[in-house]
Amino acid sequence: MHADTMARLGVDRHHAGTFAGEWIESLDAQQIESINPTTGEPLGSISATTEDEYDLVVTKAQEAFERWRMIPAPQRGEYVRQIGEALRDNKSELGSLVTAEVGKITAEGEGEVQEAIDMAEFAVGLSRQLYGLTMASERPHHRLFEQWHPLGPVGVITAFNFPVAVWSWNAFVAAVCGDAVIWKPSSHAPLTSVAITRLCAEVMDGSGFESIFSLVSDPVGRAMVDDRRIPLISATGSTEMGRDVSRRVSDRLGRSLLELGGNNGAIVMEDADVDLVTRAVVFGAVGTAGQRCTTLRRLFVHDSIAEEVVGRLKVAYETLPIGDPSHPDNLVGPLISNQAMENMQRALANAVDQGGHIIAGGEPMESPGYFVQPAIVWIEPTAPITHTETFAPILYVSSFASLDDAMSAHNAVPQGLSSAIFTDSLKAAERFLSASGSDCGIANVNAGTSGAEIGGAFGGEKDTGGGRESGSDAWKAYMRRQTVTLNWGDDLPLAQGIDFG
Ligand code: UN1
């Protein structure tokens, strides 16, 4: 089944891992193996990128960029439209490859490809919407305005958990903005990156712009981060990784766009709809086996309904269908690796040490793959473990007496990605959305923390890194702003009224 899917996508069991307008690999290259987390078995492998190959990728991307930036943005959008079509035509194959490679259930594997298709469509529209403002000039016969120009080759570092969608947030927007894109995917999802790059290559073939969507593999991520030829590095992953990227990129005064760890919380008020809460919490906490940066990790429930909500969640957790993610009945697939299982066990042990009680799940499961039972832990919101992100399905639950208390516990963590409140009270919702409410980049009312639409800007504050990707005006990060003053008069009036003789 996997072999068929891979063949349809043109991904051989062994494939070159570097694309610079053409696939390249050196004979003695190291291999990066892709492991199917459902079975623990290898799916295939790609060749790692050597330093020389990396250099060729950047040289070709730069050369392509210099021509790409000069074609009208809507024409660039036309290429992205065709890539979106190619994704649409291959949605189920790509979805199954995502399922095989990172263990997402079929609906989520395909959902992620859909997110990339949506993103392509968004970027096509955007290609006719890259606007600049005109400001009122203080000088007669002067026009003051800003325009946005392409930036250069952009480096895109993605994580295993969204191996298609997060690349598309960056790549499609950057491409219509006139940039070339150099992708360094996660070593846990190399085959998906090869399949996607092959689709792009097919569309771009013969256009003269084959190097606009290129691919590099480990271990050249660091070289890319340090490379002055790359004005923007967009990186998704852990806070630790992002801190390192941020330091290195700012050292060369480059730009970084960071989407890092989340530790997302939801507040459940006494008037919340408990059915809706239960469904939203289960999807948010156990969807993608707790491996989204938007996964719900902390739940604050009003004292008066805590017992009821926890009871409902326990029942839901006891009957969760966990298993082979390609089986349509299953809702929870495996974690990405054995290491991820160990991290989860360590976090649970710490939680118990810090006074927590595991009230559902938590056990690793007998299986060749990396399956676990999602856990619910009743614990004080001040326990240090609840202030860290463990990339696994652990939900820390506590109760509160007043919204003010819940709000301060909610905002007390270093991360600031996504947040939610469940209530029918207008006052409570508005308090949560106010300047003294949620300190996150994403705030939801009566909807869970995960599963954001692409139309909004995605990202968060504090340790989440501050970057914004995908929708709204996130495109501005991929362009350079130029402020223009144009004097169409015969005099030379100076700003600030300066008289210079
Ligand atoms: C991520 O986990 O890095 O909002 C991205 C969501 C998805 C994207 C998650 N649209 O959950």
C-alpha cells in the first residue's frame, strides 16, 4: 500500500534529498531514513545534502530569484495556482504518505494537504493584492508612498508534525511575493518533502524558474541559518531550536520568522455548553496524538462544573480508538518516535512528583509502533511541569473560582500561541479578548485551541517567537518595504520646515 502510494508520487524507496532545479546527490552521501511510526519499520530513505550541494542550491535559487522578482506577481501566482491543482490531484496519495511517515490519521493527513491547497488559493488571490500605502506628504507637489519588493531566497525550516501545510504557508506566500524558497524539512518527514518538491518541479519544468522551489536536507540547516545570502529564515519547531536560529540570524542582522512552542490553555466558565466543551477538548488534546503546536495542554474549569467536565472527559478518553492511523475508525495514531514516548513518560513522572494525579490514560501501548494512551492529569496550575511543552497528549486540568484567577494562571506560562474560552457570557468572552485577557497570538471563543484557518495570521507571542505566517498581512515578512518620496514640483521644500539657504 505504501509502496503503491510512493510509486504514484514518483518517490522511490531511495531518493535524492536535494533539489536545485534538478535532483542531485553525491554517491557517498549519508542516508536519512524515514521510519513509519506505526510499525517502527523503515519506509525509505533520502540522501543528505553535502556542503557543495547546498552551495549550488543557494547559487541557483539566487539566480532564479533575480529573474523571478521581475515578473508580475499575478504571473507568479499562476504557477502557484498550478501547484495547488497538482496538490488537489494528488490529495489522497499525499495524505497517505503523511499518514505513513508521521502517523497522522487519514482525515488529518488529507486535512493537512487541504490546508496547503487552501493556502495556494489564498496566495493566488494575494498575488493581486500586494499593496502599499500612500501617506499625506507635508510638502507641496510631493507624493509619499510605500512599495513592497521581493526580498531574496527565503529559508524555510519545518517540523515533522505539519510536513506539508507549514511549508505551504511560507512557500506559496514567499513565491507570489517574488522570493525563491529553499526548504529544509524535518528528518522525520523526508519522503513527504520529496513528493511535494517533485510536484512543484513538474509544474515549474521548462519555465526557466525550476529553482524557485528547492529542497535541502540535514545536516545543512545550520549553514542555511548562518548564510548571509538568505535574508529571511522562517523556522517552525521547538523554542530551543528557535532561540538558536534567532541568535544566529540576528548576529548577521538577518530576519527570522519564528513559530515555536505552544502551551495552549482553555478556560471553561460555569455557563459553558459541556457537550461542546467535551468535543472541543478531546479534539484539541488528543488530535494528532497531541503533536500540534496548537494542541490543548492546559484546561481550567470553573469549580462548579469541574467534576462534570472531568467525568465526561474520562469517559471519552476511555473509549478513544487508538491504532493504525490509516484505519478509518481510529482517531489517535502513534507518536513520532520512541524518544517522544520517553519524553511523555518523563513528563508524567514529573507531574506526579509535583503533586499531580493521572486520572486517565498515560500508559505506553504494546505495539511495534509508538502508541500511547493520551493522559489527563489533575494538577495545580503552578506546578512547573505545566509550564513546559511536552510534545505528546498530556492534558493538565485544574479548577478555578474566578475568571481573574483563571486568566492569570492561563497567562503565567512562557509560551503564547493559542488560547480558548468556553462561555455564553458576553462579558467573560470580552474580558478574555481584552488587552488584559489572553496574551496569545490566537484567541478562540467556544472553539478549541487547534485547527486554525489559513485566512488569519498564525503565530504567537513570548517563547512562541512572535512570527506570523499564512493569512492576513503575514506576506509583509517576505518582502522589503521601500518608502518613496517623489517631488513633482519645481522647488525643493525640505521636511520639518528646514530652511537651508
Ligand atoms: C503546527 O502545529 O505547527 O491550527 C501548526 C492548527 C493547524 C496548524 C498547526 N492549522 O492546528
